[in-house]
Amino acid sequence: MNNETLKRNLTSGDHWLRLLFMVLFVFLLEVAGVVILATIALQFLFAIISGSPNDNLRRLGNQIASYIYQTLQFLIYNTEEKPFPFSEWPES
């Protein structure tokens, strides 16, 4: 890599804009982690009390897991497609 390439990369607005999106998605990933932990705990309690898992919580957990996957794919540069709220919420 020569100095011109490095200079062009450092001054590219696209890289810095992506960094802002990455910071936002790291924050949203932390929120999603808390929500998935709450979903896990609620699902366990529901299964203990009723004897079977709750279908609504199962779908929510599946959607959050898909969102986490999409977010990680963006963060590690496997995709340029931004996850929710810049695209549709994942379906279960």
C-alpha cells in the first residue's frame, strides 16, 4: 500500500460514515442482547409454569436472533446492507 492509497482511504467519507453506522449498530446489538436474555428468562418461566414454551416468545426470539446475525454480518463487513431500522425487521 502506498501513501496515496492510504491518504485516499483516510480521507474517504464513506469509511467514516460506516464507522458511525457501526457504532450505532454496536449499541443496538447490546440492546438486542438484553432483550434476548429477557426473552430467554421469560420463555423458561413460561415453560416451568405452563409446561410448554410460548409460541409468541419463540417467534420473538427467532426474530431477535436473525437481527443479531444481520447486525454482525454488517459489522464484520460481510454485507453492506444495513439491518433494521434501515431495512425491514426480520421475519420468523
